[in-house]
Amino acid sequence: MPLKLYKRGKVWWISGSVHGQAVRESARTEQKEVAEAIRIKKEAELVSDAVFGPKATRTFAQAVDSYWKAGGDKRYTGSMYDDGTKDGLLGHFYDTPLKDIKQDDLDEVARTIYPTALPETRNRQCYTPFIAVWNHAVRNGWAEMRLWSRPKKPKGTNVVRLAKRRAGTFPVDYEHAAKFIAAMSPGPATLMTALFYTGMRPIEIFALDAAEVNVAGRWITLTKTKTGEPRGIPMHEFLVPIFESLLKRNSLAEDPRLFRTPQGEPYGTIVTDEEGKGGGGLKTAINGARRRSGIKDIAPYTGRHSCSTGLVVAGVHPHIKDQILGHAADDMSRHYTNVPQAPLIEAINKLPVPELWRSLPWMDNPLEWSGRFAEGMGKRNDLERQKA
């Protein structure tokens, strides 16, 4: 008989038999429309199995789901998110029938996901989880046993190894950065924007006090730095409306730190330039933007490296660049820490501002938008421009 829906408590269940295949399972939803869609899909799968056999119809996503339910390791198989996006192996092979996946497909996916990784890394983080899912499918009768080739470690003493560059240890183009910032929630996006247009270290901007910002003079005076020495930083004209907005925060009397998380909390001070670690409270925002944008090479320290390179490309004198970044520490630069210097302000304004960055909706009022979240975050998605 066809599959039927029935309710058990608040959750819908599916029950019935199709071509001799009995089903009794939870749809895992309280919404009848969703349960009905699941029922229809399940029934179609059973019909296909009966006509063509499961080896002809099972997809990689179905194999992964079964593997997870059996207790398989989820670490490198990829993930499904609430906004419908997928990553890793699951993102690449999702609806692909198992029968259609060949060795060349697996090799190409490994190169795509881990383009600069060593063979042993690709083997551990791509081939091993894929083969584990495949072997599980074989045990279920969904796929044929196959001997998959793994990447081989280069042999010989003359092999040159290219180490993977960690995000945050090299600069990126500002157009590229703009696409990443556009995928962030306004709060962390505002902070990252300041990093790209001041060259400050993340730990310095986390501790930035309202009293250290002189918008009229286009100048920032840092009293808390990595070296312990105070220094002055010119303010790019693009940052003026950002700082003007943040300086209106009502809670500055209790805590003068300008930059806050979307929840209104100050950022932490644990920072690293290693991908996926630390970030002073930015880790979640960084990882979310990587997932939504597909851009993996940006981290909190990327702004400092990009600012330095951008000044060089713009033809800024090395001494001026070093003063902006805090590399120069002669007695004269310390003496003028609190005094806005026209050459430095002129230099910082040579950094390019992509139109995409300028047109981000939160630029109109960063403080008002600071508690909102980026697209793709479920019910908290409220980043669309409000209609006048």
C-alpha cells in the first residue's frame, strides 16, 4: 500500500509498504507540508529501488546521512547548514548518484577543497572520509566494492614542498576583500573594515577607546599597542562615518571600547593569524563569511597585511608606511603621536575603496545595524535594505 502520514504526539510519521519494502519511520517534523514532501520523496525512492535497484539510485547525500546515523565521523564529510548551503565532500557530491562517481571526480574534488595541501593532508581529510562513506554504502548494498587510489607522498630528496599559506599571513586585493566583508554581519564587518583601512593589529582595535579617536582631525591615538609604545594612526576618509556612528554608542561611559559583537559585547583579546583558531571573538563571524562567500583566505590579520601592501602599491614612501603600521619607533614619531600629520593622512587615503564596499547597506548607520545578522542566518536574517 502507498505510504501514509500519521501523527504521533507533535511529530509526523511515515508508514506503509511499497513493492514489499516496509516503512515505519519519523519524518522528524511537526509541519505537515514538510512531512508530505518527505513522504513523496521516500515513496519515489522505494519505487526506483524496486525498478532499478538501490545501486542505481542512491546518492552520495543519502550515503552520508546513513553513515552519520550509524555513528560515522562527521568531521571531514562536510556539513549541511540551516540556510541550505553545504560544504566539503557533501557540498560537491550532494545529489550525485554513487554509481556516477569516478576516481577522477574524487581527485578533482580533493584538489578543489585542498588546493595547496600536502598529499598526506588530502588523504586524511578527503580520501579517507570519502572511502569510509563509500564502504558504508557498499555494506548497505548501495554501491559496488571499489579500490580507490589515494594520493602518494612524493619520494626523493629533491622534492620541493610548498607549505600551505595560512589565512591572515598574506595580503589580498581590496576588491576580493569587499566580497568577503559583504558576507559578514554588520558588527564584525565594521571592525574588519577598520582593520583593512588602518593597518591596526586586531588586538589593538579590540581595545580601542572612544577617547583615542579624533574624527575631526582624522587621527587615532593608540595608547595600548603590542610594543607598549603609543602611536598615532591616520584615519582613512572611508572610516569617518563609521567612527562618527560608533561614537554615539550610549554605553561608552561604562565601557569606552568602540567595537562590539552583534550581541553588544566587547571583543576579546586572544588573537592569532592561524586559520580557524582564535580571533578574539571573530571566529564565528569569519567562518560564517567563509561559508557564505566561498572565500577562505581572509582572517583578522589580513587587513594589516593588505593595508601595508596597498600603501606600497600606491607609491607611499616606506618611512610613511612604517609610521602608519607602527614599525617606525624613532623619538620624533613618538613625540608627534597625538598630533595629526597631513602626510600620513594623505597616504592612508590612497588605499582603494571598491564600490561594493561603499554600497553596503550598513554603511549608512553602522551603530544602528550593529545588532543585525548576515543573510543566511535563518530567522535572524534582516540585512535587506529597509524601504523608505
